[in-house]
Amino acid sequence: MHFSHFFNNNYFNFEFLQDVYVPFSGTLESTVTKKTFSAFLAERLEQAERTVLISCPPNINEKKFYKYLSHYGTINNYFFYETFGAYAVVEFSGTEDIAALKESTCIPRLQHECAVPFKSRLFNLRKNNVGELSTAQSSVQCLKLSAIPHSELLRKISGAETIDQQLHTVCEEYQLTEENTRLRFLVCSLVKDIAAAYFPECSIKPFGSSVNNFGKMGCDLDMFLDLDGISGRNNVKPTGAFSVEYHTKRVASERVATQSILSVIGECIDQFAPGCVGIQKILNARCPLVRFSHQPSGFQCDLTANNRIAMRSTELLYIYADIDPRVRALVFSIRCWARVHGITSSIPGAWITNFSLTMMVLFFLQRRKSPIIQTLDQLRDLAGPKDKLAIGGHDCTFVTDVSKLKPSQNRETLEQLLQEFFEYYGSFPFKGMSINIRKGREQNKPEVSPLHIQNPFEQSLNVSKNVNQTQLDKFVKAARESAWILQQEGMNHSTTKSEHWGLATLLIPSTQVSEGKGRKKRREPASERIKHLLESLKRTNRQVKM
Ligand code: CTP
Ligand code: MG
């Protein structure tokens, strides 16, 4: 619809949002799609280019809002969300609509400050007629950006009929929503507008959990500044008498170039980008990055460049998530379990990261008697000519179209897999062995790190190099205890079902357990003892089955 007759409506007016300091909050979701990763990225990036972010006044009337904005162009889609204040994400049908909106938008005149006149796609919507503020009746429905509170999650999963349903519920409740995904792409697109001042042909793509199908509401937003699309790199030298090339600045290495580009763009984000605060340049890291908060969305952003391998591992996880629905259900549940038990943390340190944990789940699923997912080498062997890719001499080839993969014959339930996951890692030979999803079998550890998970592409790297022995021990102990609890739960199924049961029993924070809330108090045997008890239980079970 195009409400051109509202063109002269002066109920609202727009101004470019120069610097709104909204307190931090945040979360979002996305759904699994059968699209190839590159098609998904291309579609979402293009959509984000046609989208704007608008800070709205209180009690905004949705109908008037829609009518007002529609006179700039056709609105394809919009939604409101709340952080501290209401925001609207509005997708127009074309970028020319945004140009029309910008045309009539004013730069604010401030009394004691000066607005930096950078025209972004983040706007403030003002009500001209203050008298109408109180008359607004149908105020908008705002989505929440945060994950469901933990107590509510426990209540929901305890209401499920089976442990399998419980794992699927964790996944459904925690996964990024469609709106959250849109907002993530929009924030990338807004940051791209800054970088494009220097590199007009650049793009900024999300990677990591925002797009790998394992993102939880509230996860950080990893961004990749892609300069490879800049034309001219692959131009063939003409054969005539002359040829022209750009006179470029030369620096010692690609790393130095990345550092200086990120430094300058980080500076611009700091000085000019509305809503971006707390900029930190972490340029000496193995992978240099600029970290900041995007306050209107509440996202913690990590901007990197020259990070193509991470982009490819994101695509690999995206594929694995699509192979079998049990993959996501198990990964989300194990991530949730690890967070509750302090095995992972939002603060960087010697903890196991979500990425490492995901690799451990994938490896476990490859190790089933009848594997649920293929090894990376098998995915490489199924690759077509278009899937071939080498980055910096590393083989990054794998099949990118999931429909080419045969579904697994494995029929194990999630309940079985959860139980076995804990047992598997409760007695994994971490001392001598390394986890390797490329081969799908453990390998001799090439170095002394307590936990060794081989990077699937840069095979000399350990994904979990940061993890110390204490943190690994914590994981092993928690895995053994959880295996033990599940074994017991299995036997007392009907009696425990009234309160928290099954997976919920494993997700009760340890502070509550020590206070005796929720979970039945049980004498907790030491980790080694649990291991032996589990082994004897398994033996007994096997004998019963035979
Ligand atoms: N990555 C990697 N090697 C590492 C750490 C990260 O290749 N040692 C890549 C992975 O592709 C990962 C991405 O960088 O997905 C982002 O890293 P990070 O934010 O730590 O992990 P996420 O998968 O995004 O998980 P989270 O939700 O915890 O942010
Ligand atoms: Mg991340």
C-alpha cells in the first residue's frame, strides 16, 4: 500500500538519530532453512539494505505510524521491539524509499551540543503535535529481545511429556527469532555504511552464532568486514602498450593492513556512528577486532576483517545443523546445561566456549555406532565443483547443499543421546587424545593443552587452547554427575515427573541445588565414584538387555 495522501501529514517528523544512549539489554532468534548459506546471506544482506531502524516516541499509534511512513514508499514488513524505549524495524520495498525518507529528515539543532551530521539509517521519530500524545489509543505490541527467563524455561520443559520434547523445547525457546535475525543483519548493514565511506564496495557480513543456526537469544554479533568484493583485484592486464594500476599504500603484511583498516573504521564507529558505544580496539589479538555495543539493539558486536576461515566454519555449522533436527536440539540443550553449571561464561577466559562445546557435540554425533552426521572429510568428498575452496592454503572444501546428503539411519532418541553424551565425555581420554571433526575419530594430541579440539580448517590450531585443566575437570565432573542423575531419573521416571524432571533436573542452577530447592537432595558421590557406578550400571543394563 502506498499512502501518498499522507504526504502532508505533520503529525510526525523525523530527525537523524545522532547519538542516543540507551541502556544495554538484548536478545534474538532465527529458524533453520534449507537455503544454501550463501543464498541465505545474500538475501538477508539485500533485505537489510532496504531497512531502517527508528526510535519511537512512547505510546505510538501503529496505524498512524504505518500511514506516515508509507508515504515514503511501500513497506514490505515492520515490527516493534523494546529495549529501553520502543524501536521499529521497517523494511521498505526499495532503497529509493529510504532516500525519500532521508530527503525530508532533518539534522537536529541542539542547544548546548553539536550533532555530527552523519546521515545513518537510524532515525528518531518525533511527535509534532504533543497534544495527541495522550490520545494515542492502540499503542504498539513490542517484541522482547531477551531470552526466556531461566525459571520459565524450567517450568516449560518440566511440563513436557518426554525428554525428547524437553530438548526440542530448549531449542525452540532459545533460538533466534526471525525478527532478531533481521535486526542482526540490519546492524551489520548500518556499520557497513560507515566502512563504505572508505571502501564503497565493501560488505559487512554476520558470522558465528548469529547465522550458524546455533545462536541463542542474546548471543553476541560477530561481523566480518569483507573487502574481497572490491573490483580490480582480478582484472586482467591489458596487452596494449600501457596498463594502469592503482597507486596503493603498501604495508608489511596482510595482518598489518587488517589492523590499520580496523583501527580507522573503529575510530569512525566511535566518533560518528549513532548508538555505538564502548568501542575497544583489540588489534593485537590473533584475529584483530573492534568490539562495541550497539545500544539500540542491545547487541555486543565484534568486528573483524580478513577472517574468511571463520566465515567458512560458520557455514559448516550451518550445514551440520540442517542435516538432522537432533543436532540443534542437543547443541542448544548442552549449551544451556554448560551455562547453568558455570562451564561456559560470557566473560572471556579459561572456560570452554560455546564454539568448542558445539564441536564436542558434533564429534559425539559422528562417533555413534550409526553416525548421525558425516565427518568433514566425507562432506568434502561429496562436494561439487562450485564447493571447492582453499583459504590461505587450507582446504575448506565441503558440500554446501544439504539436499545432497543422505539422512542418517540412526534412530536413537534425544534422551539416549543426552545420556550417552555425558557418559562419553565423562570418560573421554582427554589426556592423550584430541577431538577431530574432520576425521570423526580421536587423534593423538599434538600438544600439551588440557583440551585439544582441532580447528577443522586450520588443522594446526586448537580451538580450545584457552581451556585450563581446572575448567576441563569441571566439565568432566559435571558430565559424570549428569549422567548419574539421568540414570537415576530413568529409573524413577513416574515419581519425579510432578516437579522438575528429566532435563530440567540437570538445568537447576547449582546454587539452588545447594539450598535444596527443586531437586531432591541426594548424596553426591565424588566424580570418580560416579564414573565407576555408571560403568557398573551400564554393565547391568547390558546384561538385562541380552
Ligand atoms: N571461531 C573459530 N575458532 C575459535 C573461535 C571462534 O574458528 N577458536 C569462529 C567460529 O566460526 C565461531 C566464530 O568464530 O562460530 C565466532 O566465535 P564466537 O563468538 O566465540 O562463537 P559463536 O559460535 O558465535 O558462539 P557464541 O554464541 O558464544 O558467540
Ligand atoms: Mg559469537
